[in-house]
Amino acid sequence: MAGRPDLSHVHIVPPYDIKRWVEAGEAVVVDVREPDEFAAEAIPGAVNLPLSSFDPARLPPVPEGKRLVFHCRSGVRCGTAAERAVALGYEGEIFRLEGGIFGWKMVGGKTR
């Protein structure tokens, strides 16, 4: 479809896999929830870039060998953020945490 971003490099990944990546130091985690949600509970080391003011230019650098992971509360907002990033020119791989922070906690992921 014309006008739709090519989302072929955006992947929804089960929380168990993301948890392994985070524990191995192989992920750069971006939390797109709002600041109050992030302040209440967050994945340790995550960077907060709220969807309400999401700007892909503010994405943290992703060192070679690491993966860029987006997450939100339940998995919806991170999809919107990924679409925005791609539409505005982000060309790298984006991995979405399936089930958001709820999914993360369901597989025993720690929060702060």
C-alpha cells in the first residue's frame, strides 16, 4: 500500500526471548509508556521515550551485537512507536516485546 511504512524489519518477540537478551546484555530497551508509568515500574536499564512525545531522533544508539527493543504496558503502543520510527526513516531492526511489561513480568522479568 502506498504511504504505509515497510514494517518488515519490525518483529514481535515473545517475552522469554527478550528476557534472555536483556539478561545477556544484548538489548537496548526503550519504554514508550508515559513518565508516570515508567516511574512506577520499569525494566532495569530501560530508556523512557513516551509515545506522546516520541521522536525517533532521540533513540539511544544500538551498539553492534545488540538489539533495539520497544515495550509498553501490553504491547500496543510499542507498535505505534515502531511504525513512527520506520515512517520517519529508522532503518534498523526493531523488536517489540510481546505482551509489554505484563508479558515481561509473566516470565519472571524483574522491574525496579
